[in-house]
Amino acid sequence: MEDFLRDLLMKFYDIIIAALPRSPFAAFVNAVGSVPYLAQLNWFIPVSEIIAVTEAWLTAIVLYYLYSALLRYIKVIG
Amino acid sequence: MKQKFQIIKKYLTKFVCCLLISAIITCTTVYESPKILITEAAVETLATYGIMELIFAILAAAGVTVVGGVAIDELRDTDLNVSLDNFFSEVGDTLYEFNEEAFEESYNTLVVQSYLASYLQMACNGNGDSGDEDPEEPEPDKTKELLKKALRFLQIGTAGLYLDQEFNQYLAEINSGARASIGSYAKYGLTVEMLNNELFMQRFNKYFYDEDNHDFFGFYGETTANDVKQSAVGYILNYDYEGGVYNPNGYTSTYSDIKKFLVHYDDENMGVIIMNTSKLCVDIKNSKNGNDGSALKSVKVDNFKENVYYGVCTDSHIYHQDKITPIDLSRYYGFDYYITSDIGYLENNETALIDYCFDIYTNVVEVPQYVNLLRARAIASPSGFITNPDAIEMPIIPNGSVVTIPKVAEIQQLTDDISIAETQPEVGTRVQTALDTLIQPQTQVDPDTGADPAPNPNPSPEVNSTTPPDPDSSAAPDDDDDVDNYLTPGLKDVFPFCIPWDIYALFKNFTSGRSAPVIEFNLKSNRFGFNHTVRIDLSVFDEVAAICRTLELALYMMALAVGTRKLIGAE
């Protein structure tokens, strides 16, 4: 029974996926990686570290707003 | 009232934006597998366990689909100083058809002392302890029969057969890495396409050249360090040798030919290329070593990141002549991440993998647990198979067949059945049927292989039930890259759900590789007869650049901090 339901869900999922269009950005996104002198650019600018820091920062900001909204909702702060 | 409504609206907007951002971050974070540097202890643990156990692990891997041949490497006989390459060049390459005559002939000329043979011998004696207590040489016929049976069996059940002879410590380390690489398949349930050397090169040549042009050689076929340098290193990897001197800035392989090949081959910009770097390493270090390395394989993975190339290597050293050069392999080979268990430790205990490493086992403890579980239950376990080798007629698999390895639960059922198959004919039939259903001969055989398209004896069962159909597969039915069918578009591939991944990939693409600029220009004067190329290599400022990058990062963080004040309304 579980298998049947799982298969059913998977087929439904497949139908939905097949109906949706593929990513229009993928080809262009991949092309970014083939830009020449990217390695040299990375030698000057720490892109990977910047991305990591940005991710962490965004997470912190999101958490801040979540807590802020929660505290406002329960009227701990004005 | 209106003012309050606007305030609420403002905060609601912020809240929704934050939720969206957090969703993007969560998606990207979850999608990225953990990066944990595997420890030396893990390597030792893996080395403790033999190859058979890890083959069992492969058997247990859910949904591993194997296409093509079996790679066998590094099997040698040290005592006789006879390479067993010939043995497997005859037997191994025709493994799917299992050339009995070649096996007999090769076997009789060699004393097989492989790990597998001794393992089988121990199994034949009843248990592992008896093998240790009884150091007598195994009966040749018995060992041969067991080895033959195992080889035939493994045709249907392995993603790679590494018979290793630990003829010296150096190669033993490599072998342990090879095992671990195989183990990684099991760990992540990868879908693997196995290509033997010939098949790989055929496809490689087909991409770069005409089908009939086989002048190009990749990692295979070279016998000298010079060949490796010129063809494998120089050509494939764009590795720049100048007068035999290693030039650390010469590699420009971030988007190397191999990667382009994979892009073409995968047609979906996703793939893993597995390299046993031993050939490269050994040959460069010691040209007279004829070690044939391992297969170069592309692996399709569902649960890895898209648009990211993973290199799987069994040795992270890059050897050049007598010098061990610490090098960032991610830059060297142009892959973004590496799957390896064999972190190369240099003389000063530095690891050769500087930037990236992708662990195959997140927990060392789980390795023996996993192996022990499989040892007791796996279908290839001596207790279930070797003691009754004639109970089942192992099927012969046409080259290029698709073999789906059963899941753990199915293996358990199968092993239970095998143990009683001899006495109960109906169970034997059931086992035979189960084994038959694992094999799906290819309907579209690669014309390069020359293999006859074998009819599918089991057309009804859909073995790859977990693999949803590819909507694009019908568009290119004549494409011999049949692995494309395994690449299933998920939510991350379709619009509009793909947007977070696309954004992530966009920025991620900027992070690949890092190398110092090298500027060359020519100074020429006919009047003074002067012609000289000036080469400005900024790699001498690597340390300075690192400091600059750190300062830039600090500046960026300060900017973020200042921006945060505005963002949260503290000003």
C-alpha cells in the first residue's frame, strides 16, 4: 500500500515536473562560469568568502526580523 | 489608523521578504552537502576493511545503476614480479562475457595471491579465523574456482572491482582510496555509469575527434611519464610543462577539456568524474612503473549539486618527479569538490587538498557498522554464496547492460532465499528470477562497443522505478548517451522553482578556481635584433594577495555592519 501511494505520488510529481518549463536561466548561468580570467579575478577578490559571509549575514538578518516580528506580535516591544 | 496600517504593511513586507530570503538560504544550504575533511583515522579504518566488504556496500546501495564494464586495477604479483595486467587485459576486459579459456590460461601462469582470493579461501575454510590459523597455501583448484565464481558473480553486482595486491605501501594507500571511492557510491546511492578504458576512450574520442580517430589517449595507454605529461597532463588538463619543469601557474583547467567533455556527455552540466590519480602520480614519479591506474568514470548523482563538478580521486598527491608538490586539486583538475578518502599527507603533514574536500563518510564509526551489517547479509557473502556456488547459475551480462543493484531489504530477502535455494527448487527459481530482473540489456547499444544489442528478457519490470522519466528523452532517442535518461529534472530544474538554485549557481560560478595572473608580452626589435618574451608572473605575490583578500573581506564585512544599522532601523 505504501509503495502504491509512493508510486502514485511520484507519478503525480513527474507529471507536474514534466508540465513545467525548464529553467530559462540555466544556460546563461553556466555561461558565467566560462568567463575568461575568472580565476584571476578570484585571485584579487575573495568571491567565495564574500558569498559565505553574505549568506551568514542574510541568515542573521532574517532571524532578527523573525524575532522582531514575534516580539512585536506578543507586544514585548513596541 | 491609516498610519498603523502602513506600519503593519511595512513590517509585513519586510517579514515576507525575509521569509523568501531565508527560504533561498535554506534551500541552498540544504542542497549543499556537508564538507567535512575526512581524517587520517578514517582512511585507516577504510584500509582495514577489504575490498569485498565495500563491494558489498555497493550492492547495498539503493538504486545504483551500472552500465558498461568493470575496471580492475593494481593487481600484481610481487613475488614473481609478474604483472597481472595481462591477466585482466584478457579476463577483465571480457568480464561480462567471462572468457573461460582466457581465465584458465592466465590463471595457470600466475599465482593469484590477491586479497579476494585469500578472502574467498578464508570463506571456504568456514570463517575468517581459520584462514589465519591455517597458513597453508589454498588448494589451487579451489581458489581458482572460487575466484572464477566471484568474478562471474560480480558482473551483476559491482560498480567496480578492485583486486588489490598490496605490493608496497605506496600503492596500498592508493588502493585504500580506491576502495573508499567505491564506498562513496554506496554512501550516497549514486547512479554510476561504469566505462572501461576502451569504452571511455571511444566516447572521449567521439567527442573530440572522428569516431575512427583513436590517436588521442587520455589517462590510458600511456606507458611513460613523458606520454602522461604530453597527452594526459598537457592535453586534457591543459597542464603546462615547460622543459619538464612543473609550472604551478600553467594549469588553466578550471574549464578544461574534461569538463567540456562532461558537459557534452551529461548534456545537463552535471557530473562526477572519478579518477584514480595513481597512474598520473605513479607514472610521473616513476616512469618505469607500469601501473595502469584506474578507470576514468563519469558518475551521475542525484543528490549532489547541479552545475558543480566533483572529482573523485584516490590520491590527492600530485607528484612531480621526486618532489611532492602541495597543490589544490580543485584548481588542478578544475573540479569544484572532491570525493576522496585518501588525503595526501605531505612530509610536513600538510594536506594536499587546500581548499575543498568532500567527505565520503560523515562518521567514521558508521563505516564498520555498515560493513559488518552487509558482511552478514550481503548476497556475495561467502556464507550465502560461496558455500553453495552451484546453486544458482549466474547470468552472463552483455556489455553495456544496465544493472540495477538491489536495495538492502531486497538483498536480505535474496540472501535468505539463497541459503535455502539448494534444497527448495521453487526458491531457487525465485532467486534466479530476481537476479534476472536486475539486468536490463540496453536497447540502444553504443555502436562503438560493437556489442550485439541483446534482447531484453525481462521487458515488463521497471527496475528503475525510482527514476522518473525524462521528458526530453524522447527528443533524442538516437543519442547513445543513454545516461541522460537517468538525469531527472527536479523542482530545481523547472521554472519558477529553479530561481533560488539559479541565483545560487550564478554566484557559485564566480567562485571556481583562483590563480595568479600571468601576463606575457613580446618585446621585439628588428633594428637591434632583439626578440624576447617578457613574462610577468604575479604568483610571487600570492601571500600579498591573500592579505589583500582578507582586507577586502574585512571591508565588506564592515560595509555590511554599517548597512545593517540602516536595515534594522537603528539610525
